[in-house]
Amino acid sequence: MKITTFIEEFDLHDSLLENISINGEKLVLDIDLCNWRQKNYSPEEDEMKVIKVTFENVQNYHLDSTNDTVDSDSILEISCTDVDSSSTSKDIKIVFEGEGDIKIMTFRSDNVTVE
């Protein structure tokens, strides 16, 4: 799925970032999603749902933090900007908080899958 579609379809605010793993050009985020915040949520569903978000063709990964471990860190914001008009890649920024520390993850990707 396109990055912009992912950001439009999934409301990650207040969801919990459980794990970050990067392997080559794949960045995998394990997220305990606030399912109740999603557009298509129905009361019969669980309020929280574990999802695995995999960004493909990742470049320029950087985590700006004094503490690079995550332990149910709360996602505050996710945004993306165009790299240039001829590219499908996006520059992505995820801001999250854990143990009183604000962490900023930035990277470039062109595709994302959600499981």
C-alpha cells in the first residue's frame, strides 16, 4: 500500500509501539493499535489490536533519542512528505514517547504492508 494511504487509513495516535526491527531495507514496527480510534471500528471488536507494519525499501533510517529501546512507547504523530515529484518514495517521521523521553524516527520508504 502507498504510504499516504496507510497514514489516511490508520490512526496511530496513542497506539503503543512495542518493537522496532530493521533488516536490510525492511523496517518492521510491532504496534498495539488503538482499534477503537479507527474509522471502521465497531463495538463488537476488541478496543486494542496487535498489528505488524512493514515498510519496504527503507533508506536513511535514523532514530533521534538518548534511549533507543522501546517498551510500549506511545505514538504521538506520524507524517510524510514527498521526496520529489518523480518519486513514489516518502520521507516519514514518527514521533513517540517512552519513559518521559520524546523519540523521533525518520526514514524514507515507498511501500508499507500491514498484517
